[in-house]
Amino acid sequence: MQLAGKVALVTGAGSGIGKAAAKLMAKEGAKVALLGRSEDELEKTLAEIESSGGTAISVIGDISQPEQMQQANQTAAEKWGRLDIVFANAGVNGVWASLEELTPEEWNKTININLTGTFLTVKYAVPYLKKQPGSSIIITSSINGTRVFSNTGATAYSCTKAAQVAFTKMVALELAEHRVRVNVICPGAIETSIDENTERRNLEEIKEPVEFPEGKVPLTDGKPGTSEQVAQLVLFLASDASSHITGTEMWIDGGESLLKG
């Protein structure tokens, strides 16, 4: 097993990409701390991992709260005596609206969860990761703000995703001497529930009309990718198979961003 003996912290582990990655890491031998805000969702992920013979714990926490993230990292490290992998995956789409309609409160909420949440997740993990040469940090960004700028109204979201890439590169260089790798994944359309939590307001009034008669994902004739496919990329970046890769963004979108960007 690729992650035997290692300990991982996964944020947003109750659903979507986080859940798929946590399950795959556990299958590959890692002990996984599952972090999220929904106890019910985390318990379902935990049950699925344990029923397959894996080892995990659930940790309730809000990634935008410093004390909670400090405690979450401490809990994972103290439970199993080490921390090797951090998958900073949790985030929100937030409100998608024109600049005139987007309120400062809505902007700040997206920034606090997506960007500050990434900072806090990684910041409080670093002291533990530095003790394990070869440890890995993986951050979930997006094609939005990195290759795609045509999702009108997604300004706050896209700014956080662009900033996550810059954060990755800065931290990768800073932690290289400690043999801690930091990489970022940029998914396109993936079958998750995140769109259900997106508030879109009056976008038809400001959006440029574009049609994709054969779909937006060239590799699959328009079909979105799956969380399990993204989990395979996360596993690669968490494992020793990517031991010489750091500070790198990887797009996983079936060519969507090349078509739309």
C-alpha cells in the first residue's frame, strides 16, 4: 500500500473530492483524520472507511477559525504520533454576482473560507510535517482564476483560487529545505455537491453569451469528471511517487479549461 504507516488530515472530508480522497488514502494504508463542519457527513465517511478495513477519526472544525484548525492538526498528530499528509480541500463557491451586487460581507465570507482557511490549515500543520521528511501538502484550487476567467460573477471565488496557487508556490519554496512538498490541484467540472451551495444572482444580465454545442469537456464529450478521478491525483501527490514534485499546479479537467479559458 502506497501510504502505509502515514497519517493524513483531509478537510472537507464529508463529501465530494474530500470524501473520495480520504477513502482512497485509507485504502492505501493511511490513518486519516476527517475534518468538516457536518457531523452526519463525517460519520458516513468514517463508517465507509472502517467497513473497508481502514482507520480514521472524525474532527468537527471550521477551517476559517484559527483555534479550531490548530486543534484539528494537534488532534491528528497526537492521535497517531505523526502527520505526513495534509489535503487542504474544503471550500465554497460562495455568491456569484456582479460587482455592483456582491456585498462586502459576501466577498469576505468567500475569502475567509477559501483563502484564509487554506492558510490556517497549512500553517498549523507545518510544525508536524517538518518532523517527517517527505511529507506532502495538497491544496484544492480550481480552473477558475487559474486558466478560466469566463465564469462571470465568480470574482471572489476566482480570486481565492488564484491566490491558492501563489500560496502554494511561496510555501513550497519555504518548506523545501525541510523536505515538505506542496502542490495544488485545479479541477474543472467534477460531479460534487458544491454547485448546490452556490448562489447565482442575475448573471444573465452581465454574462457574455457563449455556446458549446458538443459540451464543455473535450475529453469526455461534455461529461464532468468524478471525485474518484481527482482522488487518484491526490494520492499520487501524497505518495512517494511524486517525491520530486513541489510548487506545481496540476489541472484535472478533461481539457475544459483549454476550451473555455
